[in-house]
Amino acid sequence: MNELALCKNHHWAFDHGWFGVDDDYRIVIPQERFMEEPAVESREMVAFRGEVIGLPGEREFRPSLEGLRWHRKRWKIV
């Protein structure tokens, strides 16, 4: 299973390579991929770099590392 529970905005951003998730389930933000002005009282995207995503307790339900690697490779997220 390779599913991430994301809101529609983060789902879109993930699908367009704005961020990825590494093998330790930490958020990876590509360097200089985009510039942004965060919304009022919001954090900019790069502020999430290195944060661990929420994971289910059972390993079998965690996102597939193979799928996450494929995503990072496709979008050249290192």
C-alpha cells in the first residue's frame, strides 16, 4: 500500500513534485524548486523540511518506501 493522507492542496503539491518523503518518512523540500509567499499566519513550505510525517502504528499500513523512492526519482527530489 502506498497512500498518504493529504489535504487537497498538499496532494496537489506532492503530485507536482513540490515535496517528497524520504526513507525515514521525513519531508524533503527540493532546494530552489520554487519561491513562495506564505499566506498570512501560515508557514512557508520549506519550514516543513525534515519533519516526520504521521504514520500508522502497524508497519504494513505505512507508505511504501519503494513508491516514495520512485516519486523522489521522478521529480529529482534529493
